[in-house]
Amino acid sequence: MQLFHDIISYFPHDEQAKKDMMNRFRLYGDEKSDYQSNDAIRRYLNNSFLQNLITKSLQGKDIDQLYQLRYFLVDLIKNFVIHQQMKLSKHELNHFKQKQGQIIQWNEARLCYDRAIKSNKINLQDSAVVLSSIGNVLYSQDKYEEAYDFYQQALEIREEYYEHFHVDIAISLDNISDILIDQKKYDQALEYQKRAMSICKEYYQSNHTYIALLLYRTGYILYQQEIIEEALNLNQQALTIMKNLCSSSHPDVLYALTNIAHIRYGQEMYEESLQLYQQVLALFIQLYSSDHIDIVYALINIGDILLDENENFEQALDFYQKSLTMLERSYPSYYAFIANNLNLIGNVIGQQMKFDQALEIYNRVLKIAQEKLDEALAIREKDLPYSYTTVLSNLMDIGRIKVNQSNFDGALDDFSRAVTLLQEYDPLNQSELAIGLEWIASIWNQKHVSIAKTISILAQGQPNRHEYQLSLIYEMKYYSIIEKNFSPDRKDVINSLTNIAQCYEHLNELEIALKYYQRSFSFDEKQTVKDKIDQLSTQINEE
């Protein structure tokens, strides 16, 4: 059923389509000429020949036949959605539902499209609609590369079929931009948005809904590029247009308000942002049922503000718990959203030093995420879905909790798994990789301190040489990354130089240790480092 709802329903529902349908009806002996769209289900249920025709077409993937019946199939689907809880008897509903399993599967959609094109049964204009529709479905499944290919093909056809300034070209450009945004390719996305906007300005008046949509999407891109004032200006323009076209509680108005609140939040203008989020929440509650997903988002946004503005842990936790309750009650299959919400709760509880509770929550998140991990890791790096990033985030969260519990071995295992995932599936993510390596090096150092406190005086407080070698390896990896990305006088760089020096000192490589202490001191003249330089210099001279 989904295939025809999302693909065939995009075909023009016009007189030509109706004429094709009636010709097909007459060919098979159905001479009735008084067809009405709202009677599609009754006509289907009362005509066994029509049932068999559609069934055989579905089973045989007869695209020619299905295309000729597109007008009727669109009506059939729309009527089914309307009637399934209102007018159909239980027997009729069950009979119709039995046919749903015969609908072509999505993974066969491209094959069916190719067959239709080769047989010249779908015209060029409609083929672009089919390609875009398949792209929409693939996009909703997070299959960005495949969706991108379909969108590009649709764009090429439309650019060939239409004059330059046609709204369908703008729609294709906007679709491609959406994928580029999700892939964080903001420069490319912005170019597609600008092209779409130039077309729409020729096609629509300046106060059209689609103009407003493009304004706030462009604003989102600029915000991600940290071009804040221009992003704010575009979102305010979009809001003005939507307010003139819709009521103040219309979803599009509320989305624009939410975008502005996001920008103010990013500017640390927490009071204004909180007022906007609270306004949006109140209007969403009036507009929707109590568990609508937009209400969930609004609750989370308010929780974030309360946490960041004044570390109001209890109030923030209350909003996060409310949003989680709604998700688990009304959206139990939204695993990624539930995992993210649990993460937020775990972070708050962790900041309250309730480490056991936080660890329990993080383990729940990890369990949810890992159910999808095998599938996630099979997708190429640029298309990694949310479940992958959730696993990565939670491994690090759990690792941090274990560090606070002095469970160094467990923490090392978690951070090592996180770094391994990054190196294999997202090797260009240098910032996350640096964070993981920094934690590993830090854990080794903390572990050494812990060991040093427990071994005997006879061992002279020296930890195992092998452990210092491992610590040095991770610290050197960490330093090799941050020295390329940060200025040499940055605290992280200086601390890493000092850590490397300490490792070499414990390995009795005193001359190398001295060089690293000297490099560290050249950027930050700490007295402790100077004392260490003097100590090592004396020791080396004596030897």
C-alpha cells in the first residue's frame, strides 16, 4: 500500500489519467460512465473482475496496466485511508487488507521503474515524479546516497523537459539540498538552496509559502555555518510571511518560532529563547493531542535551556522525563529518539553525581543502539545513521562514568571501542578521535597514579613499564592530531607535551623527556615545569 501512496499518488490526477482509466474499464467490460472518486472502494469490492485485474497486475508487476489505472489506484488509496475506520464493514476491511501484502516492495521499486521507462509507458514528466518519489522514500530510510542518485536523475529530466524557471526544478534542487544538509555539506547545500530560491522568486510572489520554507531552510544552513545574524534575519522573514498566511498557532509559524529560539539559544540569550520555547509549547499543546512529537521536541528544548542557563537539574530532569514518557507511550518504535532522551536524562543524573543511576540509563541506551549497530555499520561512512553515533556517544558516556567510579579497566575498554569505531567508520572525524584518544591517555595516567599509591615502597612507586609505553603511544597519537588543529599555545597542546614528557621520564628516557618539558615551558612558563627541567638537567649532567 505504501508504494502507491508515496509514488503513484504523485502522478497527475487529471482528465488524461481519468480517460486512460475509463478506457481500461471499457476494454474489460465495465461500461459505467458515472465514476466518482469517492466511490472507489465500493466499486472495487463489488467488481470481482476489477479485483482480479489489479491483483494480477500487482503479482506480475505489470507497470503498464497499473499506470493505466493510476487514477483509480490513487482514489482507492485515499478512500481506504478515509474509510478504514468509518464506513467499511469488518468483512470488507479484512478483504481489502488482504491485498496490501501484494503491493510491490520498495527494494523492487527501481526495477519496476526501469521496466516502465523501457516500455515507453510513462512519459518524461511523470518519470521525474516517480524518481523523486522513490528518492523521498529512500531519504526517509536514511539511504542518502541512493536518494541523492534518484533526486539527481529527476533534476536532469526536469531541466531537460522544462524551461529554466519552473517550480519542479526548484523542488528537485531543494530535495538534493536536504540530503547535503544531513551530510553536513553546508556549502554545497547552500548553493542548491540559492538556485531553488532564484527559481521560486520568478515563479511565486514574495509572500508565498514555499518562499518562506526556503528562507528558513537557508537560515538553518547559515546557522550551521555560524553566520548567525543573517540566519536570524532569514528566519524572521519566514516568520513574517507565515504569520500573514496562517494563524499564529499554525505549525509552520511555530516551526519558524522554534528556529529563532534555537538561534537565540546558540547566542546564549537564554531568557528570550526560553520564552519562545514556552510559547511554542503552549501553542502545540492547544493544537495537538498531548503526545504529539512536536510537543516532545518542545519539552526537550525547554529542558536544555533550564540546564544550560542556571544548571536547574531538577526542572530540566522533569521536562526530559515528560518527553520520555510521551515517546515510550506513543512512539515506542522511535528507538533513536528514545535513546537520545535517555541520554539527556543520564547526563543530568551524572552531573548530580548519581553515577550508578546514570550508568544504568546509559546501558539502556547502549542496548537500544546496539540492536541496530550491525545494520548501521554496513552503511558507508557518510551515510552513517543515528544508531551509530548513539553507540559512539554512549560508549564515551559510560567510559566517563566508570572513570568517576575509578573503574579504569572498564573505562579503557569503552573508550578503546569508541576509538576503534571512529577509526574504521568515520576516520575523518578528527575532533571526536582526539577526544577519545585524550581520554584513553588520561585514564592510563590516572591508572598509574592509582597503582603507585598501592605498590610497596620497595618497588619505589614505579608502575609497570609496559603501561607507560601504552600511555605514551596514545598520548603521541593524541598530540599528533591536536598539533595540526590547534595553536601551539593552546592548553590542550601544552598539557599533552607535558604528559609525553612524564611518560618518557618514567621510561627513563630523560633526554627526550627534557626536550618535551622544554617545549611545554616555551608556551606556558609554569614553575612546576621549570623545576622539572632543572631537575632533569642536573640528573643528566651527573650521569
